[in-house]
Amino acid sequence: MRIKDIVIGEIYHKKDTRYYAKVLKVLPPNTDENYNCYTVCKVEYSTQPLDKGAWGFIKYFKPSDLEKIK
């Protein structure tokens, strides 16, 4: 998925899995939270749908690792 297609607060699937990722922030390269030389998304990551009250871990993924829920 492209960076400009990502919406903050939307829930996506992690590519090649059925885990849920709710985007909290899109972090540009070499910022205070992102030490990589590429853009990452800060997400809340869970095995259950996050809109149903499930909790999740905070993880960082490349935007290309996320895909829309079908």
C-alpha cells in the first residue's frame, strides 16, 4: 500500500496474515521515533478485530506490509 493511501485510525490487515493493524501514526524517515531510512507506520497490532474492544501490541511496519480488509 502506498503512503498516501493510508488513513490514520483505519484498520488494515498485515500482508500474508489475517492479523489486524490499526494505524496510529505515519513516521517519516530519521525522526525521533523512526531511526530507519524509510517511512514506517506505527500500528496497534492484534489477532482480533480492534473495533470490538480487543487490545493490541504497538509495532512498526512499512506501508507496503499493510493491505486493505476485503
